[in-house]
Amino acid sequence: MQNSWRLYTLWFLLSVALAGILWRLVDLNILDRTFLLRQSKARILRKINIPAYRGMITDLLVAPLAISTPVDSVWVNPQLFPANAKQLKQLSAVLSLSPGYIKRRAHKANDRQFVYLRRSNPPFVAKQIKSLKIPGVFLQREYRRYYPEGEIGICKAIPDEIIKTNSFRKYNWVTSHLKTFYAGLFKRIKLYDLQYDGKFFSMANDVAMMMPMLEMARNGHIKFISDILYVYNHHNPLSNHNRNRRLQWQLTWVTYARKPYESIDNFNYSPTANK
């Protein structure tokens, strides 16, 4: 009788343990499943913003046209920047800024938490800034674009007077290759203006194509983009001006000497416009 009591007690305890395990399985897999999955993702998954920088651009001869290099911009949190005279002098020497300028910049933005002191500093300047360990001074990694084989700033905005008087052919060529235009506008160019001696331009065809479109779109449909969108490698032997500069200039002046196009206010595409 005593052994039976012990056996029932053991079975009861095992049953309770089994029931507890089963309940726990139900609780984890059904009742708390959504909460636990959310907690798991919060501990495992992370969203990290990784800024991408532009890679190197080369020409057909693998000469670098554009290179991105890391630079650091120096900024301060005015609320954490109680710089003394010594610290201002140190910053001034590293950044080549006057102590008064740095102090005015920080004081003018004392109700903010961010203000630039100097942007796009080379790595050795950033290293010196870090070594100063001045409270409230921080660095922000950025990337700067260099163009070792190309010229920058060839293109400029066309003056309003030139646009109004349709005097593009009397003004210097300051327009790079167009990045976007209506195909119907291009098809309004006369075939004659794309040819010389019965053949299509072998060089300077960009001028022959773009000049008429600038003239036709001059009434509020021309926009100058100041961003660098095109890099021309002047050292590339395949470039037209290196192959035959004289012919390039000759064909350019052929376009300049031809009759200007009238502006188009209401554009209705006609497939026979270029005949």
C-alpha cells in the first residue's frame, strides 16, 4: 500500500511536469509567437546606413577621368563647444580660420546643435583635429570628386540677352553635350544642317545638333545644370581635337555661319519637319 502511494505521487509529479512543458510549448509557439519574433528581430536585425561613394571613371585607355577621395568636414555643436582662447587658437591654426570667425560661427548658432566650420578637409587635417580632443568638435566623412585628366568649368549659363536676341551663333560655345531633349525637337533639324559637302559631320556634330535645338527651345525651355555631368579627357589621343583640331574648328564654324532657327512656342511634332 505504501509503495502504491509513492507510485501515484511519482506519476502525478511527472504528469504535472509534462503538462507544464506542453503548456510552455503552446505559450511560446502560439500565444507569444508574435511578441517573441519581434523581440528576436530587434536583437538580430539592424538597419545601417552605409553611404555609397562614386567609383573611379576611366576612358578607353584606362586613364582616370574622375576619382573620389575621402575628406572630412569639421563641425561643432555650439551647445557643447565652450572653447577657451587656447582651443580657439589651436583650431584656427589647423583649419586656417581666424579665432574670431570660429567664435562667431559657434555663437551665431548657439540655439542649434550643428554648424560647419570647414568642409572637405584632407585626411591630415582631420587627424590633427582628432588629436586636439576639443569637446563639441566633430568630423563628418564625405567624398570629394577630382578630375585629373579633364577640365572643369567649361560650360556656363548662357546670358539672357543672347537667348532673347537668338544670338547663339555670335556667342562663345559654352554648352556641353545635352543630357536630355525631345526627339521630336531633334527631328526638326534640317538634314542639311547636319551635313557638310553632302556627308554627315565627322566632327563637331554635337555643335551642329545642339545649336538648332537651343535656338528652337530658347523661350523658357533651356536649363543650365551647374553640376558636373560630363568629363572630357583632353589627353585622350582618340579625341577629335587631338586627331584633327583644324577640321574640328572648321566644321564648328560651318554651323556658326548657317542660318539660325526660329523659336518654337507650341511644339507639335511633324515627322517631315527636317526635310
